[in-house]
Amino acid sequence: METSGRITTTPDAHDFTVENVEKALHQLYYDPNIENKNLAQKWLMQAQVSPQAWQFCWALLCPDKVPEIQYFGASALHTKISRYWSDIPSDQYETLKTQLFSQIACFSSGSKMVLTRLCVALASLALNTMPEAWPGAVPEMVRVFQEEGGGVDGRARCLALLELLTVLPEEFQTSRLPQYRKGQVRGALGREWGSVCPLLQQLLRRGDSPGAVKARVLRCLSSWVLLDVPLSESEGLVEDCFTALPDPELFDTAVEAIVNAISQPDSQRYVNTLLKLVPQVLSLQEQLREAIQNGDMETSHGICRIAVALGENHSRSLLEQVEHWQGFLALVNMIMFCTGIPGHYPVNETTSSLTLTFWYTLQDDIMSFDPERQAVYLQVYRPVYFQLVDVLLHKAQFPSDQEYASWSSDEKEQFRIYRVDISDTLMYVYEMLGAELLSNLYEKLGRILTNTEQASSWQHTEALLYGFQSIAETIDVNYSDVIPGLIGLIPRISINNVQLADTVMFTIGALAEWLADHPVMLSSVLPLVLQALGNPDLSVSSVSTLKKICRECKFDLPPYATNIVAVSQVCVCATSQCMWLMQALGFLLSALPVEEILRNLHSLITPYIQQLEKLADETPNPSNKLAIIHILGLLSNLFTTLDISKQEDESGEGTAPPVKTAPPPPGPNPVVVVLQQVFALIQTVLSKWLNDSQVVEAVCAIFEKSVRTLLHDFAPMVSQLSEMLGQMYSTIPQASALDLTRQMVHIFASETDNFPPIKALFELVTSVTLSIFQQGRSIAFVFLCFFMAPPPPLSPVGVLSLKFPEAPTVKSTCLFFTELLPRCSDVPPVARVVQEDGKLLLQAVLEAIGGGSSRSLMDQFAEVLFSLNKHCFPLLTVWLKEALQAAGFPSTRVTTEQKDTFTQQILRERVNKRRVKDIVKEFTLVCRGLHGTEYAAEY
């Protein structure tokens, strides 16, 4: 600490004085330099947890200090009490309590933020001392603040008491009490409700209670009910909250209290109280309607929250009260009113989205009853759910074009998400309403599209289609008798709007599986999709729909193939979804005869190959790099889905003509033919861009996706690709080359013809990688990919990587071992490697725990220990004993007894992983000399 008062270094303990704390706070609040602010904040955090805090915190609370300084003093008090309770002698409890009561009284008319921190500090003291040392904590709090004196007026004392009672349960929720103490204290607090409830009721019902007092009472109730106070015991107070709702100043806090009270899991036991609350909620309907008429969104939102909380949390309990069915149905209709609240979400209303989960819950509860009772409920509620569908589709409608254009991008995105939620709800409702729902939607759509006398908005048409799409995307509609009619109606839709066109496309895409079973209908919708491809605004919907059709209906598309390829060739350069489009073409070409595939491939990719040849001759620069990666990406995506090997399997399953069932002719796969033709060009590109990981990754992706799709059909290229990969990796080792090597080894290492080049590639990659480690180069990403590529005998490399400084490398290596060790029992090579090298692994783990690695990584090392214990227990018992016998290992700070205790604790825990992590964390603190220190507690 310099004389100027600016924090420059970490202080000694004697620097934590009142004067220095005040200087640091001034620096934190007023110094314009952000580095100085950060330094001051770090220093103050150390001061707050230091032993000297007990001295300076009281001085900082002096009345002549500014609130920011007083607040820090109160916060320091809370920190010491809540986190370092064990440092406080028991004979000091009473003195500390008295001092806090006195300070709270002083600040009851002062700074609100300081008062709250002092109340939190006293609450923490109460939680640490109840029920044994302070059995009557709450009655004493009430008594102390009800006493006259101290020059503090009654209203201020009352507000201070309510603040204290409010923060007490809140502090319990966030406290660091041990689990066994949590149960004790929760029980003690529950018993204290008997002292709190009458006080709150008295203050809320008194006509002369100020609004601020009533608002604090409601906050206090909200806080206490979160402790699972029985609803029957808070019933009167909850009813009082309803009387507070007409008061605008109390509305928000009253809503919060009611919602919290009826949302507690335990409250469903108190059915009689719930039944009394139903008419109370229904009585709010007039206030709800007035709020909507007046555009009061806050009030309508709050009332909706109450109705939904009661319905959502207690629908089953209320359904079971058959004699009260009309009351519950009225509540359901009130929630329906909230679902259909006027206005467009999220611009004119934000309430309707709150109700969607209720409809899931109610449906689940109805369907969970036995068939006989279920039939009774369905008779009542199926009409309600049909009404819900109408309401949801109305809410899903777009506003007018002019209004929608005025929305912000954030509002449009929220509306999109809202429609997705509606879509999910419709899909779920279909489980209850079944085929009748589709018929209902079809009839409405048919009336709109065939009734020329009655004009209807495009929004109405779009919403009905959206409902179809929502259901068809996830439900098997192949049996539905309305789908042919729907397909027939789609061409009749006058599409003059982007949103409507998008939904038409997505609806066709959702019906792709149905079209595969009814290929005669393809001619009705395919022209619409191909026409939409040319519209940039429809790129996502049209390309994704074409991809689905090409995937599901590819064996019925040969008559349309020439047209599809021709249109796609024009559009692929213009659409932002060009990669998806190439995948669609890959599916399409897969079903054609090989000679047609080659002819289409030639026309499709020749322009790109020519462009790539030109780019390969240019001097590397950022612009042509992006173009090269783009072209390589197009080829990768095309080859990802171009798979003629499935022609024989798949064509026999559908309605394809017999000619399609013939196996592909012998000879190279079309993809292999193309790759062989462009191989030299790719090598030329690599020669100029070998040091650029993104270009290398794009090149490897072509072969990696082709290998993954073609599998053994890729064999003709194994030799030349292995040679190229070896040259790439030897020159500049890169992760993408290793990933492709892994693929090649996995597929071709067991084939006699391909074994020599694969073996040579593997040996070369192994040699290069090991040389990297021997040079001490910590190339984490190379190691990680390599380590997953070869078989297990390279575990010493993994053990070495546990000592790397990079946390991601260590975490990934630990994860690898935890996945490898369970294979000991069923993979003999793994068992052999673990037997030979497992002790090295254990020693590396122990060395890390002993202080060789960051404390933040201890959970990962504990995972490895747990896995060793679970899958290699006999070996671990021997290795632990041998490893820990060495003097000074894993740390000079641990005794033989401590090492023995650690061994016994670890070997005992073969089921509880959480316990092993705790044992390791405890042992690493001992090894580092940190056990019991404040620094350890702070971590």
C-alpha cells in the first residue's frame, strides 16, 4: 500500500486496517483506471476473509461513514459468520448477537442496503446456532424489535424486523450448512412459523398499516412458504393476499406470495385449502378483463400466473374432486382465456406463453387415469382441447405485413420461438385428439381454399398449414386419409408471401415419408419445391424440403432427376444452403444407374473442378483460400450422401420397379472414379496450403466423408491416400490428418490387400507423434486425435500427457483412461496393456494429486482412480501400496499414516464416485500444505 492510497501489491496481514480498507474502497468506486479497480477488488476480497476483518468491520459501520463503506463492513461480517463460523468461540455468540441487534436498530432508519446486509449476517448467526444454542431465535427477534426505546420509531423497527424475518429463510436456502445440519435447521425454522404467521396476519389486516409495511409482509410470506410451510397453516394469509391484489402498490408482491405458496410440492396434500382457492382465483376474472381492456399487461400477466400456478401444480388433485368438476372446468376456461389473450406475442402481450405447460400437465393427468375414469374426463375435456387448437393456431398467426415489418429482429425471433412452442404443444395434443384433429384442420383449410366468396387472409391459411406441419413432422401420418386431399389442396394455395411460402415448403418436407409411399403425388408438389429453390428468401425451407424428398423418395425420382439437377445447378451458387443442396443431390444420384451418376456428376462438378484448378495456380491469399474451402466443402457434402451400395437393400422395400432391385454393376464406385480423377489436383492444392489447418481440414473432410459413406468400396484409393496422408503428417502434423488416419485404420487394417499401406501409414504416424513428445513439444490437439487413433499399446504416451500444463489436454486424457479401463474385462489387448502399464498410470495420477497439477483438475484424476478401483481392483491394491511406500511421494508433506488412510478410503469406495472426489480433494490439500487454510476454503 503506497502512501497515496493506491493498491499496488498483495498486502501483508497488518495492512488490513480501517484506513487501508477505506482507501481501497475509494479506489474501487472512483478510480477511472480499470486495472486499479480490479486490483482494489482483489485486495478487498482478501481483506474480507482475513482475521483482521473482525476488527475493521465494526469500525466501518460508524454513523459518520458513507453507505458504501458501511456496506462493506456489513458484508465482511456476514462473510465471517457464514463461511468461517468454526473460528468463532462459543462464548462469543451472545456478544455477537447483541452487537448485531444493536447495529440493525441503528440502521433501521438508515441505509436500506446496509440494513439488509446486517439482517443477513444476524440470520446466518441464527442458522448456525439454532436450535441448540439459540432455540427461540424468531420469538426473540420479534420481542427485541417490538420493544420501545433507542430513539427508533415503531414503523422503522417494524420494517427492520420484517426485513430480518424475510432474509432468514433466504439465507437458509443459500447457506453452506452441512447436510445433517440443514435438516435440523429446516425443522427448527418450520416450528418458528407459529411465531411469524400471527405477526404477518396482524400487520396485513390492520387498516392503519402503511403500504410499505404490507408490501414487506407479503415479501416475508413469499420467503417463508419456500420452506414448505404447510398450505393449511398459511391458508388465511394466502387469502389475505387476494384482498391485496386490487392495490397497484401491493399487486406484484401479492402475486409472488400467492404463486409461491400454491407452487410448493407439499401443498397438493391440502385439497380442502386448494378447493377454497379455486373461487378466489375465479373471482379475479373481472380484474383480468379490465386489465386487458386497459392494456395493463403487468396486471393481466400476474393474474395469469396465479391461475396457471393453481392449475398446473394441482390439476390431478382438483380433477379427482369429481363433485367440484364445474369449478375446475371454470379454472381451465380461465386459463384458456389467458392462452388466447388478445394481441401478438411478444409485442402486444407476453402472457399466453405462460399457459402452454399447463395444457401438457392437464393432458398427462387425464391420460394417467384408469380407462373408465379417463373416458369420463375425455368427454368433458376433448372439446376443450379442440378449442385450444383453434386458440393456438390463432395465436400463431403472423400480424399484417406492415405491422410485422415494424417489429425488431429480437421480437421476430421471440415470435419464432413462441411458434415452435405452439408447434410442440399441437404435436402433444394430437396424442389425445388423434386423427380427428387432422380431419378438423383439413376441413377448415378446404373451406378457405375452395370458398371463393369468402376471402380469407394468408395468415389464416399459413396457420392451418403450420398445424399440419407441426403434427406431421413427428407423428406417423401415413395412415391418415386426409393427407391425399391436403397434397391436392397445396397447389391451389395462392403463395404471394414469404412466410406462407416457407410453411408450404416445410409442410411438404414433413410429408416426405408419406410421399415415398405414394409416389404418384410427387408430381403435384415437386414443381413447387423446384420453383422455390430460385428464391433466396426461401433457401432454407426449399432446400431442406428437397433434401428430405431426395432422401425419402430417391427411388421414385429418376424420372425427375434431370430436371432437379438442372435447377439445382443454377441455384447452388445463389443459395446460402448450397451444402444442403449438394447433400440432396447426393441422395438423388444414389438411385441412378452408374453411367447416369457419372454423367450427372461430370456436368455438376466440372465447373467447380475448373475453378479449383485456376485457384490452385494462384498465389495463396485469404480470398482464394475461402473459395478453395468452399469448393472442397461442396464436394464433401455431395459425397457424404452419394451411396450406391444401398440401392439393392432399399429399393426392394418400397414401390420401386423391379429393375431397381438389380445390384450395382462391378467396377469402381462413381465417387472413387471422381476422386481418382481429381486426386492430382488435390495434391497440388495441398502443396501450396499444407501449413493452413483449415484447407488441410477441408481436404481431409472430402476423403473422411467418402470413407465413412463408402466403407470398403473405398478400397481402390487406400494406397494412394495412405501415401498422401503420410507425406502430409510428416511435413506438418495436423489433427484432421490424424482423424482421417483413424478412420482408415479402423476400416481397412483387417483387410489383407490393404494392410501393407495401412501398416506403413500407422507406423509413420506413430513415429512422428512419438518424436514430437520426445522433443517436449506440447501439441495437445495432435496428441488427442492420435491417442484415439491407434490401438492401446501406446499408453505411456497418455501417461506422459497427464503431466502437460494445458488443462484441456489433461481433462481429455483422463476421460480417455476412464473410457479405456472398463474394457479390461472384454478386450484382452486392453487388459494386457493395463497390467503392464497401469502402475505408471497410477503413479502419474498420484503425482498430480500430490501437487503436480492444478487443483481444478482433481475431479478428473479422481475419475481415473475410481475407474481403476472399479475395474482393476486387485491390481490397484498392490500398486497403491507399492507407489505410496516411496518416501516423500507424492508429497513430502504427507505422513505414512495419512497415506495409509488415503489408501483405505480409496479402496473402500467402488460405488460412490462423489465420495472418491471428496477424498482426493482432501488428500491434495494435505499434500499441498493447504488443509484447513482460508485459501483452501476460498477455492
